[in-house]
Amino acid sequence: MRTLLKILVFALSSSNIAYSQSTPVEGKLVGIWTLKSNYEFPDIILFRSDHKYFVYNPNNANIGSFEANSNLKSNDIRINGAYTSMTEKGNWDYNHSTKQLILKNRNILEKWTDFSDAYGRRDEIRFYLKNITEDSMEICFKKQGTQLCDIYEKTWSYTSADGTKVSYRELSEEYTGTGNYEKEILLSGYETELKLIYDICNQDAQIIITDENENKIFFTDMTTTNGIVKKEISLKGITKLALKIKSSGADSKWKVKIEIK
């Protein structure tokens, strides 16, 4: 096995969000879940509210390609200097009457993964969701005629410099104003999609979005728009976004909406 110089370590603990017993299972599922195991590289499942799921495991990360030429393998992500790899993605559903958690339309991205080794490579997996709380869930499945169960724990991605435990987050916020503006948004690094909707009304303004290293991931010219403009931007391993609006005048009016998953 290759030596991994930097491995993404996850603190296993409860989510900062407290759920009541009446919270729908679908809402409880959204977030990052790590297999409770003594194994050095446990699987991580991310469930999104749009019923997409992603599986990650640092065991599949090709660190050598980045150390040699600063290029990540297409499925790898680097979060605060640590590495993991997306090994599978697809869609999920939950059936309340049967308590089945269904993973379907599975796209297994590697020839071998811990996840497919444990649960098989069928196009669809049906887990029995035996129990779910704010910080753990137990899922059961059949393998070679025997029912087995695994426990996954709700996790955060990393701890920021000020001690904040940063979890996967979905965001939909709208900003309206005049003149210059700045806004910072902390992310877990597992968010993959940014939808930007903006309208610059009466005077020229420029929109700039940068990452934690101040690299521009999106920017416009100094301009006005003839109505609403929509853009979709891919995210990968980004832990902080900075939205900056530079206006040509104090009376420049603008509206910006950001949606992140």
C-alpha cells in the first residue's frame, strides 16, 4: 500500500444541528456520515437534499500525482492540505413504510473501492434503516444470505482556526445593496455546486468570487446587466468563498443570490 503523506482526518461527533423526533428522516440524512470502524480509511457518505449522494475514501486518493506536478486525479479532492477521493455517486431515496434507504443509479468511479467491496456493485442497494439519531445511524443489508449492519456517525469536515467545526452545508442566500460589498462563507470542502444569480442595475459594478487562497473562481467585468444573469460554477475542495462587489459609484444597485450544494 502506498504511503499517504496527508490523510483527511474526520472528527467523529454529533452534528451541531439538533433534530427533534418529528424531523423527517430525509432531513436527518443530509450531511456527511463516516463509517464507524477501526479501519484506517473508513468510507464517507454525503447525502444531499436534492437526493444525490457521494461516497469518498482517502484510500483511493492518488497523492503522488499532486506531489509530483500539482495535478489532482479527476476524482480526488484536497481540503486544507489533506486528501480524499470520490469513489461513487448516484441518487438516494427513503421509503417511510419499509424504512428502506435506497442507493440507485450508482456510478462507481474506480475499479475497486471499499464501498463496493462491502456492499456489492449492483445498480441499486437497499439498506434497512434500523435507527437514526442526530449523530448516528445503523443500516442493515444482506450479504451472502446473512444480514449485516453498519453504524455511520455524523461528522464535520475540519476545525477552523477559531475552533469552529465546519460541516457540509447547503446555502441559499440573497444579497441586495448599493456600493461596495464583501461577504465570506465557510464551506466544508465537499460542496460541489455554486449557482450565482445576479442583476447589476443602474451603474457599473464588478462581481468577484475567490477561494481561501484568494484565487478567482468567478468574476465579471465592470458592467451593468440587462436583467438577471445566471451562472453555474463547480466547486472542489474549497473551504472559504469571498464574494466581493466593487461598484463604480455609491449609488450602484445590485442583487446577488448564491445557492450552494
